[in-house]
Amino acid sequence: MKRRTFVAGLAAAPWVLAGCGADSQGNRSGASGHPPAPVVPQGLSRRHDFGALEGDIFYVAHPRYGSVDARLVGVEDNTRDAQLEQFALRFELPPGSALQDALYRVEHAQGGRFDLFMQRSSDDSVAGEGYVAFFSHLTD
């Protein structure tokens, strides 16, 4: 290996490690050497489970405000195949929430705490900011 190639590879290593979930020294965020696994909802995994909570307030972790209220304004059935249940949860957050598309810790009084990947939605029917989370489940 040429010296120039080796030195260039060393310079790129911290960027590669950071892209794989590690810091520039190769340390991962979890104690086991792996990033912490997302928390999945207990008792809230199917469309009908969330449908019963339509109109309820969920609390979404916010990097600046600690948490913000998110009202579940809709549960949309997107199922196209009987073997795969697909649906979308539509939330309304207060104006100025400005969340990035990312994984957030969500809490509900009956549903407990769990993680959802939420992304901004261009839903004009909500007064605040619209966000959506998508689910896909193999049916039993």
C-alpha cells in the first residue's frame, strides 16, 4: 500500500466511524457497544389500538422545550395486502415546534412510553404543525 493511500484512509476513519453510530474514537453510545434499541409501544401496535386514541394528547420529547403536546388527529389505513397491515398516524403539534424528521420518545397516559419516527407533513387540515408516523406489520 502506498503511504499516501494509507494516510488518506486514516484521515477518513473518524468520519466513517461517526457515520456508523460511533464517535471519532470508535466508541458507541450503548454500554454493550451498540446504540440503544428503540422502545416499542406496549399494547399499541395495531391500527385499531391507535384508532381508539384518536383525539388524545401524546407528549413528544423536544430538544428545546423538554416535551410538546401532540394531538392524534387521524389514523389512516394504508393496507394494500392482507398479509401486511400498514397505517399512518397523523399528529398536530403546536406552531413553532419545528421538529426534524427523526426518532422521538413519545408518551401517552394509557399507552406508556415508546419511540416513533416522526416526519413533518404538509397537512393543511391542522391548525398547528402536522407530523406523521408510518407503521407496517405482518398480520398474524
